[in-house]
Amino acid sequence: MKDYHINVFWNDEDDAYIADIPDLEFCSAFGATPEEAVRELGIARELWLEVARETGKPIPPPRYRPAIYVATGG
């Protein structure tokens, strides 16, 4: 199975980098650096999936593709 796409961006309001997984609703994390945000997101992802399995919530397959890849077919 392919992995989920991760977005990483700077957020002025939080004064931190935000990383999120669009396919997993509300799965996000933040950090002082992009690397820290992604590292924290790895923890959040595992917890999100664990709770989904425990509660019977459907786990969506990785589908999100940024527009740049959709437009080029990549």
C-alpha cells in the first residue's frame, strides 16, 4: 500500500510549521521545523489509525494528490 500524502506549511497564527494528512480527517501536527512537524505527524497518524481500528471507523485509502501531480499525470 502506498503511503498518505503529507502537506507541510508555515502558519503565522501558530508561529509554527503544520503538517497534515488530507485523507485522514483532522490528522495534523505542528513543530518548530518542517522535520519536527512531520515527525510529530507520524505519531498522530499512528494514533489516528489505532483509534479508527479500535472503534470500527473506516480507514480511507490514500487518494489525495496535489493538483501539480493530477495535472501532469504523475
